[in-house]
Amino acid sequence: MFVFMQSIAAIEQQFANELADLYDASEVRQLCYLLFEDRYGWSKTNYLLNRQASVDQQDITWLNTMLSSLKKARPIQYILGHAWFMGMRLTVNETVLIPRPETEELVDLIIRQHGDAKTLSLRIIDIGTGSGCIAIALKKALPQAAVYAVDISADALHTARQNAASQSVDIEFINADILEWDTVFDHTSTFDIVVSNPPYITATEQNDMHRNVLNHEPHMALFVQGNAPLLYYERIAAFATEHLRTGGGLYFEINRDYGQALCDLLHKKGFNDVALHQDIQGADRMVHAKKSITNP
């Protein structure tokens, strides 16, 4: 527990001591920065410049509460109730995945490839929208687009709707299981862009996951069932063969261990210009393909 009028540096050290089994020192410093950013509105520079400043008792009480939650391996974004994505502050809770930088790279890829279409009425569908981060970011970048967002979780869609409202964007949300897409969408529903960050973590990978992910983030959005790591990709690709317009783009965030396998699957389904993209860390993270005129 913290005592009255401790310095920020001392508080950071206390966090490091009590969270040592969960986070290294650099991660603890980032957690502390996020807490003070939320509490005081500080930038990272402000945080570093004020490390010797003292914290009053009211804030120490608040920090003790935050530390207790962190010690339970609860993610900082759920504790604070928000996460940042593409410059947007979005509501997050245990019903949705926490948006990640890799997904920002997926959105950026789409924007770069369609940035000249800002005045066009594209139709975009985001499958497995979760917090709505992808759909909302695309709508803000391509304001003339009609954006649709699908999720099997009604609770996730409630959060996504809150985020769309907070960002003042109009998105049509659909509560549906994409594995049963053929019972949900009729043949007249066509799109220029299909994008998804579907569940792609296999059961064997769970042992390597951090407790704050495994114990708190929604398993429905993380894990693919059984021994079929490409299950959702195959079904979404099947959806795209029916509902993606000729020349339209199919975009996936992927499990980096299955990039080539997914590319092979898309080739077999008749997509062309299939491309595997790396993230900023050099890992296979995104796949983009186009629907050809001969696509079955």
C-alpha cells in the first residue's frame, strides 16, 4: 500500500515490486504513464518531467485501487474503461477485445489502398467487429462509404454502438454468426471491401499467452475451435466469393503461423493478387486479395 505524499518515482517502484511476476520494468513504467495520463491528462513528457513530484492522498487511494486490479492481471485498458485506436479513444470492457497496434496496420493498409476513393460510395463490411474499431476508423477515413459491422455477441455490439456514437459515425450493426452467413445475407448484399480480424489463436497456443489476455479478454473472439485454424477465414472467404463485387478487396488480420496456408486457400477459392503483408515487427500479419472476374 502507498503512504501519504509519495513521489511518482516511488510509486512507480512500488508498482514494479508488486507486479514483478506479471510485467517487466519497462511495462510497469508504461502502465504508470497510462494511469497518470488518465488521471492528470499528462503526455509522456509530462510524466517523465514530474517523476519527483508528490501525489496527494486522494490520488494515492485511487492508485491503490488500480494496483489491486493490475495484480489480478486485469488489463489496464479494462481498468480504465478505454483504449486508443487510430487516434480515437474507444470504450472497452470484457465483452470486446482490446484494439491492438497490429490492427491499426490493417486499417492503414486499407486506407492507403482506397484513400483516393474518399468521395466514392464504397460498401464495406467488417466481420467480427468487437469494439467496432476497424469499422469506425474506416468510416472516419472514408466518410462516403456505407459501413456494416457484424458480430455474434450482442454485448460486443452494444459497446461498438457506443463507440460509433462517441465518434459521430453512422454504421449499420448486424448481430449474426458469420459461420452461418448463407442464412443471414441475401444475394443482393454486395460489398467493395470485406475485412476481418477473426478468432485465430489455437488451443495449443494458450500456454504462451499472458495471463491478462487469457483470463480477461473474451475467448469467443480469441480462439478458434478444434484443429481448424483457418475455419473463420475459410467461411469468410466463402462469403466473399458470393458477396464481394468483382475487383473488390478481401482483407484479413492473421495468425502469423498460417499466412502461407491462408494465401494458398484464397488462391484455391479463385481470388487473385493474393498478398501477404508483414507488421512493423516483421511478422506475417495481414493478407489482402482481390475477387477476380472468374472467381467461382
